[in-house]
Amino acid sequence: MKSVIEFCGLVLTCLLSLSEPTQTQIKALTPNATSGVYLIQPAGLKARFRVYCEMLPDGGWTVFQRRTGGAVSFSRKWAAYENGFGNVASDHWLGLKKVFCLTKKKNKNWIMRVDLWDFEGGSVHAQYNDFRLGSKTEEFKLNVGGYSGDAGDAIRGAYPGIDQNGYGFSTIDRDNDGCSPCIFGDIAENDCAFSEGGGWWFSRCGSANLNGDWHPAGDNIGWASGVHWLTWKGPAPYSAKASRMMIKSV
Ligand SMILES: [Ca+2]
């Protein structure tokens, strides 16, 4: 049975809940639906896909990135970042194509929220208005508007000249960054994805990269590649214990 509804911040056709199929209609049509994995079909799209919906007091959010440990490697190439990897119920990257599809409608505005957890029991967040990704031919470039939160605006950078807003996505096999090369001390950097790890919207290279290597407690400070949000903790790069990126329409 299908019902077109507003759910998880999306206008979509809710097909079924994967975990509890019999609860589908109840979950979909009641405002206190619970967080979990849902199979969605955004309005106007033929493709269905699984997403994790985080239900918070301020609405339903669609998660597109989650890190909680090292079990899922984020050291992947372009095709993996384009299509997504991991398990949407735990650590995963939803995929650039899907996020593009969700945010491409020009008559809708999206908020993107980043949550970060440290190894000392603390957490912070960053929120951006007017979030959307460019198309595949635009290398899924990042577009974010105004920032709010207590994590600092790492996308625009901890110092001038490294703003990642407007940059295309880069991986170790696809270089869209702002270095050709960048000079850091006595190092000439051509390809940020090689040193920083994972795929991201690198500039020169920038202060944010939540897709680098995950590092365990006690060994999480000072790595070139990490789960980095360098306006949050520093000056030595601090790799977060956990991260989450998610969107909702407004
Ligand atoms: Ca480059």
C-alpha cells in the first residue's frame, strides 16, 4: 500500500519500513514516528532507497553520513562515494547521487546539520541553511548558506582562504580540490584526498573532513587524516569519536 506523505522532512511515497513492515502506516502517518531505517521514494523519482530517519523534536532528518567506529572504511574511490556504502542503520555514506536527488528541487530549501562527539563525553553541532549539492556534471559541488551552532564553521575554515563552499567533491581518483599545488611549509600538496583521506569537498584543503580515517581513543590527535572539524578543537587535529550529517527540508 502506498501513501504520499511528508516524512523525514521529505515529500515522499512511503513504501514500507524495513524493520517493522506492519508498523508502516502507523509510523508514516503519526507525528511521533520513531527513528529508524525507511525505504523511501522521493516524489518525482523512480528510484527507491533506504535512509535512516532521525526523528528529533525539531522534525525528521534524513541522515547521509554516520561514523561511530572503524568497522566501515571510508577510504574509498569516486564510484563508492557517488553511489554510497556501508549500512544505513549504522556507519555509512548515503551517496552523492541520492543527496543530489533529494536536494535538487529549486523550490525547496534544505538545512544540513553536522553532529560531532568527542572521546571525553562532549558533543557539538553545526547547522547550515540553503544546503544543496550540484549535479554530477558539477562534481556534486557543495552549496551551503548561513552557519549556526557551537562547532564553528569549519566548512568556511579556521583561517581565511580555505573556504570549501562551492567546491566539487574529490576522492583519491578524482581531484576537484583547490590545490595545484598548495604549499604547506616545505610540502607541495596537489591532491588533498591523498593526505586527508576519504572523499570530501576539499579546497586548499580546508578545515572540515568527516570522511577521513577513524582513530580510536587515546590515539586520535595529530593525524593528517581523521574525522576532522578543525574549528572545534585544535590546534593539533582532533579526530572525533563519532559524526553524523543529515538534512531536512524547510
Ligand atoms: Ca588538486
